[in-house]
Amino acid sequence: MAIVLVMYTVIAGFLIRVPRIPIVHESVRNQFFHVSMWFTMMILLTTSLVYSIRFLSKQKTAYDLIASEFARMGIVFGLLGLVTGSIWARFTWGGWWVNDPKLNGAAICMLIYLAYLILRNSMEDEIQRARISAVYNIFAWATLLPLLYILPRLTDSLHPGSGGNPGFNIYDLDNNLRLVFYPSIIAWTLLGLWIIQIRIRFKNIKRNFEDSFSS
């Protein structure tokens, strides 16, 4: 299902007829990738937050594994969002990276979450790693809201919906774009969940094999 929706997003995203919008023009198709991937990132990182809280409450290492895998995949989609956003900026704002508060905030968020991965790899004790990672994950998620949604609205930003600029409503009202945009969010989210499921299964099999081998 995930692969089918992704293929639909890619093919329809390039073939569908889009409205003629000043400055944006044909690059509006990038919302099927850039914007949808950021939606997916938020869904995955929020799920990671939930499982970190559940670990601190129940102290089950399975929750820590789920939280870490959701965070890893959320970071992947966040980095893809930065790349696709940079490409979009090149064709609409004239540069691969401009001094925009939302762009800078997104980069800072990714650095914070990359530090989460480094933190996990720096500890060998499983319980200690799980506890510290869970607490860090909560604070990392808390930085997403001010850096991505609050500060850009309070300052001048080139991003739609920030700094007084209109949001994507004028694009979403186009029925052709709706036919691809909303399924694209589902497509990237399902793809991320599918990869996460595979990684969790692999790590559980690896752990069971190591436990049986050591005993």
C-alpha cells in the first residue's frame, strides 16, 4: 500500500495540471514532497515522543526501541525536507539557502535530533541509555514548536503562513492539487512506518539471536 501511494505521488505529482501562481509556478509540485515530508516528520517524531513517555512510565525496553526507531526515521524525513526545501528555495527565492527563520530553525532542530542519536551511541548500558534518551527526546520535541511554528510567525519569514505571508490555502483549494497532496502525506507516512516496522523486527531478531548465543 505504501509503495503504491508513493508511486502515485511521484507520477501524479509530475503529471498533474497545477494552477499558475506567480513566483512559485511549476515548483508548487514540490509541496507533494517537501511539505508532505515535513508532515510525516512531525507525525513520526511525535510518536517517538509518546513512546519515550511510555518508557519512562512503564520502564519497558521495547518502548525505547520503538521510540528510537521512530526518531531515526523522523530525522530521515526531516533531512529530506531540508533538501527538498533547499531545491524549492533555489527556484523561488534565488538561493539554495536564505536567511529565513524557519529554515534556520529547521536546521537547528535536525542538529538537536542528530545529537540524540550521538547520545544513544555514546552509552553501553541499555537501561541508562533508554532513560537518558527518553528525557532528551522529550526536550528535543519541545524545541520543534517554538523553532518551527512560533518564532517564524513572530518574525519576517519567506515561508507561507509565517511572518504575515498567506498560507497554502490558495494552493489547497485547487482540486487537482488536493488529489495528490493529501494522499502524499499518507504515502510518506506509511512508507516511514513500513521501514520502521522492518527495522524493529530485525533488531528484535538480532537481540534474540545474541541472547540465545550468549546463553
